[in-house]
Amino acid sequence: MAAEGQAIRGPRESYGAVDQMPYAPPEGSFGAIVPDHTPSGEEPSAPPAYAIDDVSGYEGTALGDDGGKDLPPPSNLVTDRGGGQHPPAQTHWNIPSISEDEAKEALMQYAARNCCYSSAPVKEMVFRNLQPFNTYRYRLETFTESRSSEWKTSPYKGELVDSFLLGPAPLPWNIQVEVPTMFTDNITKVKVPHTSSLKGCHNCRSSGTICCTNCHGRRKVQCWICNGSGNRLNDRCTHCNGSGRSGCNSCSGSGHKTCMKCAGRGQLLYYIELQVKWKNNIFEYVADQRSGFPANLFKKVTGQKIFVDEQSMVYPVVNFPEPSISQASQNAVVQHHTQFASVSRLLRQRQTIELIPLTKVEYEWQGKLYSYYVYGDENRVYTENYPKKCCCSIM
């Protein structure tokens, strides 16, 4: 018996941890599995039907790539506002507006980018009205950490086996991992200490080889030159010497191939892998000002952040000049807490309000009324009826 605190190196005939397969190991070997060589022509066995080892704190963890078992955080890690934080102080919101000079310059640049647009209307225009339709984007970002576990296997290469003999496995949320940059998606995977064990490879029945699926262990296949007839152009086929069969190229005529599951070693190292996932969950709302402006154009411009609030947990925005923003903030905070608090750890929250300037400009030129919109920090222009266009032709 290995001394306490001492790792075990598993030789070929003896594995390094107690194997909990549903049959007893032979006398004189500790947890070893007697290799059951696959007979020639027999297909590899199905995945193991025996139960995976049960590890405290990881009950229900399965083998495979189905996303793993979710591991909610313990109650002491559930984020709460507590008594040390307070709602943001009342803010005097400063809503900027565009000037006539800025509106005129925006239209001038718009006309300059279009070769068929004359600059005369811009130079001779008379402003009649500048109507602001300032549009707001509210965004709540909730940065969460979630953990899941899954049994994994890898070919055993003779390394030390970190089994339960070295101590109990740490609980999922007691394993320390470095948190990445806040509000940035990331994933890291950790081999859980003291969960490793050795088992015979189910794919090759511990033999290290599997039957060739091309020749089915017969070592030869139908000759591709004569299609198995033994003759070619009324003469004996020289490729197969008239037998109609030639050596299998897939297995080099051996009838078997190296098992890829265990890399030909016949043994697999089983262990629990902890996946730690950080995700920036975003709630976004854009206030509709019913301005007649195509809302999809807002995606092409940036705005000005007029409010930023970052805490471990934020409070809803109150008394914003646009009531729908305050309501959206209330809904977002409740929704994210309900959605994420019970299944993940809330590390940080950040809420922002972004002003996207939008002004409808009405002007007169040569006795007729026209209008256009100036939007975004870039002061882009949208108009359906620019007054003076010429017909361009390419010679």
C-alpha cells in the first residue's frame, strides 16, 4: 500500500488508483485490469457502461462533450448589494443640442461626398427650425462567472496519477483561478486535483490496437486494378498475382491499427475537468423618439456617454429626463439578477446611458421648404430630398 501523501506511478501491469469497474482485479495487482485483446476481425467495443467514479462536490458529472454539469455557486458567494452601497446620487442631466453652424457644416460635407450634389443650397439656405430628437441607448452589462464539470480522458503515458489517495478533491468553487479583464468573455479549464484514476481503454479493450475497418482484420482487400477478377486485359493481374486481393494499405497488411483513443497504450487516465466561464451579459434598450428617422442608421454611429455607473451590483437609474430609460434600467437590473444570480457568480455590473444626437433641420431654399437629419457624434446626414442634383455621365 502506498504511503499517505505519496503519488503512485502506474506500470503497465498495475494501475495507479483503485479502479471502480464492476469486477474484481486479479490477485496481486492493485486496481489493475487484465487486458482483453480484441480478436482479429472484431469491431471496437462501445463506450464503457460502468458507472463513473462519484466524487464529493461533483456528483452527477458525466463523461463526454455535452457541455458538462453546471455547478451553481454556494450561498456565501451570491452577490448582494448589502448595506455598504447606495443608489447613484441625483444627477443634473446636461442634454446638448446642435448649433446652426454645425448643422450647415454637416450638410456641406454630405454634399461634398456626393459628386452630383450642388453646394448652392447649403450656401444659400435659410434655417427655419432645428428640432432635437436626442435618442438614448441604455446598456446594462453583468459580468458573471459560471462553473461546470465533466469527466475527461487522455492516453496514459506513465505520469504520476493524482488520485484520491493524495487527499479529497477541492470543491468546485474553492479552486482558485485568475479572473480575466472585467467585462471580457473568457474560458479556462482546470484539471481538478485528486480526481484522477486509471482504467483500461474501452475502445480497444486494453490491447492498444483495434481491428482495421477497411479490411476488417483480413489483411487484404479487393484488388483495385482488376476489381477482384484476377485478370486484366485477358492476362493475369500483376498487381495481385491473379489472386484478386491485395494488401490493405490502411493497416499496411497487419489487420489492425493503433487505437487513437489511448494512443496504443491500452490505458486511459480519467479525471474531472472544471470549466470556468466568464461572460459579459448585455441588456440594451434604445428610446424611440418617433422622429421619423430610420432607427437602423443609429447602428452606424457612435454617441456620447453621459452616465456611467459601475459597482459590484448597480441600482436602477431614477429620474432620467426620458422616463423610458429609467423604466428600462429598472427592468434590466431585475431581469439580470433573476436570470444569473442563482446559476452563476455576479462579479461586476456596469450601466451606461449614451446620447446619440439627432436633430431634424428644416430650411428654406429658393422659396421651398426642405429638411434633413443630423445624427451621431460623427454628424452624419440623412435626407430624402436634397434640392439640387445634377445628372453625371461617364465619358
